[in-house]
Amino acid sequence: MTTTVSAGEGVPSAAPSSFAGLTLDRPRLMAVINATPDSFSDGGEAFAVEDAVRRGRVFLAEGADILDVGGESTRPGAEPVPVAEEIRRVVPVIEALAVEGALISIDSRRAEVMRAAVNAGARIINDVSALSGAGALEAAADLGVPVILMHMQGEPGTMQDNPSYGDVVAEVRDGLLARAQACREAGIAAKDIALDPGIGFGKTVAHNLALLAHLDSLTATGHPVVLGVSRKSYIARIDRDVPPGERVAGSVATALAAWDQGVRLFRVHDVAEHRQALAVYGAIAEAGGKGS
């Protein structure tokens, strides 16, 4: 099912060695900080600024490399948040953690939020709509920070109503490469563009599993690949409809399978568990002569 991908002009042809100043010779963990009252997994737990900052410090102590701060839930069926409210939620958190030296990404699809967040100290933009919103691409290019482009079919409020693809692996890959091309044309360097297949964003369980089985179609593009599967509902569909807090093992299992396909960046809720599992898995592979 996986199709060979040509790098194309300006696209790295070899496996990327770094992203946002982080070498990719080992797993890199992007810890989720939802400064929202309604996120699917931990809505409300980090809504207050002091709780979000405290959570960020814990994640750093557990081994997180990036703190991904978001102020708008993009779970299925979520309603948009006013821009001013999203900024109010994220900027104080970013300011507090950036002063302490944390590498922070802003999880937003709004140009105004991106600008406010980077001005507050964020150094990566992580956009579920792949910089397709009004002014987002221009803002990212102006700000000059690395970007993570995620694939999403539709909008959060309706994306799970009836997702449909002919060939989900090829369509997600090609859609992301088209957005990467738009970024390069806007002046964003290829080395500063990472791709995320958007597991659970406008996809059925079957779509998700097909993408997870063929992540090498994205790693073959030469761009770093970010995988965000932590605690997502496909795990519950496979195993007894367990609630989000009981999906950690399934999240870790997916990360290990993704590592074997060249994924090096993982967006997670459970930092310590992913760090340990990936470290042990890598040590066993190295002892067996497989390396990374």
C-alpha cells in the first residue's frame, strides 16, 4: 500500500537529524498541556495558569523535550474558542515556562494566537489545520519558527461525522506534502517543517490503523514526523471501550511501532511511561545490532 515518495525540490532526501534544535538520534517527547476546560483526556486539570505551569514542570522533570501548550480543544465535536480567550489561556503559561528555559510549542490554528504565543516565548507552532487558516501561513513565515503541520479532514466540530478516503495513506501523505510545499513557497525552510498524520482527526478506526501501519510513507518524505496518538479513542475501540486514563499501554504500544518506522517525535500525555518504554526498546534494539 505504501508508495515511494520522491523528495522534490527543497525537501530533505535523507532522514532528518534534528528539529527545532533537538537532535533526532533518540525519541523526543512533546508533553500535552491543555489549558482548557473541555479537552477529551484531561479537560480542566490544567485550566488554571498555576496548574498548567505546575504540570509543565512535572513533565520536564519526567523527561519531556517540548511542552505543547494549547488553549482550544480540538476534540471531535468541539466548539471554537474566541481568539482573545485562547490568548488569555495560553500566554501566561508560556511566559512562566519559557522563563525557566522550556522549549514550548503553541498548539493553535489562529494567526493571532501564534503571534502572541511566540512573542511570549513559544518556539514552535503546532497547527492541526496545517497553517490553512486565515493568515496562519503568513504569521508562521513572519515569526520564523519551526512548524508542525497536521492533517485533518474537515473541522473539529464535524470531522468525525463521516470521514471518507479512497486511499487514506496516499491522501494524507500527499495533502501534507502540498501544505509543506506551500510553507516552502512562503519562506519556511524545509528543515523547519514536520508532518503529523492527524490520527483521529477526520478518520475512522480503520483509517487510523492503516496510517499507523504505513507511517514509513511519511518518514520517507525526509521531513520529521510527529505522532499524536496518546489516549485516543481508537485504543478503546480495540480494547473494551476503556476511558482515556486507561489507554496508556495502547498509546505506548503505538509509539513503539512508530519508532520502528522512523518516527522520532511523540506528542504524549504520559511522559514517564513513554520515555521508559522507548528507552528500553531502543536499548534492546541496539544490543541486537539494529541500532536506531
